Amino acid sequence: MSANAAREQEFLEYVQSGGQVESTDWLPADYRQKLIKFIEMHANSELMGVLPEREWILKAPTLQRKLALTAKVQDEVGHAQLIYRVAEDLGKPRDEMFADLLSGKAKFHNVFHYPTKTWGDVGVIAWLVDAAAIISQKALLKCSYAPYARIMKKICWEESFHILHGRDVVLAMMTGTPEQQELVQEAVNRWWGPLMQFHGNPIAREEDPMYLWRIKSQGNEEARQQFLEGYVPQIWELGLTVPDSNLGRGDDGVWVYSEPDWAELKSVVTGHGPRSQERLDFRRRFLEQEKWVRDSLVAA
Amino acid sequence: MNERAQLLLSIADDELIIGWRDSEWTGIAPTLEEDVAFSSIAQNEIGHARALYELAATELGSDADALAFDRAPEEYRCAQLVELHLLEWAHTIARRYLYEEADRVRLGALKESADSELAGVAAKIDREEVYHRMHAELWAARLRDESRFREAVEELWPYALGVLPQELRPELARRTGLSVDSTQAIERGTHTPELAELWQEMTEVRRSIPGAQW
């Protein structure tokens, strides 16, 4: 075993036993590369995730809802900024990350490739999409890369408020008129498929390179089970139905469900979702339109 | 409608509509840091609008949301400056800068008002506006050598004068170094087509199911 391989093996054992490293520590090249890829996708998701919601800030039906939704989207942009900075520290400049996002080289989460059709979607996104996201993010609190794990504390704290906000929007509609209840049910029907795909295919965690390096601390299926266990009873309690006749909790506490459409997931995250290109075009338009502002900041 | 309610509504409408315009930048501002700042400003302005609508609502036997959303576009009393659709940074900053300067002059006068309730709200609003002014002044200083920014300020100046009543305009001119004499102010009372478009979007969900609670 070469000296470098021995050093890498030592590093691997260290992170696998729960050790955390700092940006100033020696990092294996493969670890750094995987870490950047993972963190960059997370940052891109926060950034692209504001687009489906921002248009509804302008349509929010009360002053309170408008304030709450603006604050929520502001948090997401703030998260994007924090996360991009962690990736920048690892050696990839922000402009390069934006360029890779726009060219399709870097990805963002599947749920942000879909349209938001009604105010019902606004509630369901903040409640259930953020709930699915917080499950993944809580698992990052134990990430082997300490700077990333640290910012996740603030992010998880803020995300937990988003879930409360979303649930409140949903609750107001579910205790409202039949039309409002219908809007929520339609939104749940629309988002269920993407939500079940959200945590990824049920690859064994030992085979997941992100788990190997302890960037992630849980497997995809564990995360999905946690989501189902936490939220399906709440969905039912509000009088909503889930569009999956096979969904149920077994005696062993494991949820069964219809196989999510993995082909759809793959197609969507590679830029072929119903709003993928439109959202990227919108992002590109403003990045290009306001480039002179960033240039003037650099020059100052 | 009495004079007090009219005054309250004109300021509340200015704050609501500029807050709405500012929130158009949420998610798409030139930098992430600026995006967060603009969302904060938008929330403050909407919060100010709400405080003022609440005062007006007591006067008019209404509530803040009904005043903000349920009037027809022509019933709004905002100045045209805040209505303009300016999703471009030089104009956005020019408007923020001019609006904050006008608002400073207006709040200064309101804080001296004999109406203690109004003076109290004005003082509270002014404490947050201090930060908006710092933000606007910082950007105005950064962009002062950009011709597109200087042109935007000139273009918007007649609109900025229209935010204030006649007697407060010389103070605004003094603060900005622009001229009040040679400029025809664009007065409050008529609206741009942009307001009707904004109103359509702003009230779309609320109008979709009349009387529903959200």
C-alpha cells in the first residue's frame, strides 16, 4: 500500500468511526470531489427552490401570508448563500457553480422542476417538501465535513419553521370552503409522486459513495420511511387522501408503497422536468441582466 | 372619507406597493447577499403598510387585509413612483434611493404631528427606515458613476416629487441636490397602467374564492 493510499485508508476509518474534519485538514481528492458535488447540488436546490415559491409571494392572499412567505423564501436564499460558501471554501468559485447549474452540468432536486399551480401547492410545498428536505438535512448534522454540519444547525432550525408555516396554510384551507379543500387535495395528488422520489432510489447505504465517506449518515430508504412515518398520519388526520392505494404501515412498522417512478426521477433531475428549462432560463435571464452590478462590485 | 383616513391610506398604499415591487426581487437579485437584503426591506415595508392600514381600519370600520386587497385599483391612493414596473437594477436602486429620501422627509413631518397615534407609528417606522436609507445610500454611492443610474434618477425625479405634498418638496430637493423649480411633479391621484396589472396579480388568489379565509 502506497503512503497516500495508507493515508486515505486512515482518513476513511476516521470518518467512518464518526470523526469530523475541517477545511484546513488534509482531504483525499475523491472525498473533496464528492463533497463538492453533494454540497453544490444542495446549494443549487436551495437556489432553484425559491423560484416555484417566489411567484406566489406576489399573489399571497393576506398581508400575514405575504410576510411569512417572503421570510421563508428569504431563508432559502440565505441557505443557498451559506451552502455555496462552504463549497467555495472547498475550492470551487461561485461563478463556476452558477455556470455549471445553467449548463445542466450540475443538478438540483427533483421537486424544484415542477410547476406550482395554485395556493394549495404553496402550502403543500412548505409543509411536505420542506418536511422531506429536513429529514435529509438533519442527517447532515453528523456529516464528516464539520463546516457543512455546523451550518446545517441553523438551516434545520429555520426549515422547521417553514413546515409550521406550510401546515398552517394547509390547515386554514382545510378548515375553509370546499373549493379550498379541493385545492389542497389536488396539490397533494400532484406532489405525491415527486415526494416519494425525493430521497432517491433504495440503494443499500453501504453501496452509496456519499455514505461511504459519511457525507450522508443515512440511507435513502431510511429517509423515506422516516418521512412516511412522520407525515402520512398527519395527512390522513386532516382529511386528505394519498394517491397510492398500496400505501400502508405493516405490522413491523415498515411502510409499504407503490414503486416510485425512478425513470421519471432520472429524467427530471437531468433537466427534462416540466419546468426545468423554463426555471433555468429565468435564472439565466437575471444572472445575465444584472451581471454589470456584480462586475461593479468586484471593481469597487 | 375624512382627511386623516385619506392620509393614512396614501402612505399605507405607498408602503404596500413599494414592498410588493421590492419583493419581486426575492430570488433573483444580482447577488445572494442583496437578495436577502431586498426581502428584508420588502417585509419591513409591508409591515409598515399593515400598521398604517390598521389605524385607518379603526377609522373606517374595516380591517387591514380588506383595505390592502379588496379595493378597486382606482381607489388606491399611492404615488405613481411606487407603481412603476422596474425589474432592472439601476432603476430599482434609483427608486429606492428617491423613495427613501422622500419617506424620510415625510416621516420627519409626521413625527411632529399633533395626532399622537400617527406620530407614534411614524417614529416606529422611522427606526426601521434608517436601515433602508443606509442601504439605498450605499448603493447610490456605488452606482453614482454609472450613467444608467444617473439617468434613472433623473427619469424618476418628477415621480419622487409626487410622493410628497407641495410644502415638503423643497426639503427633498435640498437633500438630493435635484431641482424642484424646473420639474413638473407627477401628482398623486391618477395611476399608471402598471398598478392595474400589479393589482390583478396581487389579488388573484383572494378573488378566486370570495370571502374565504386564508
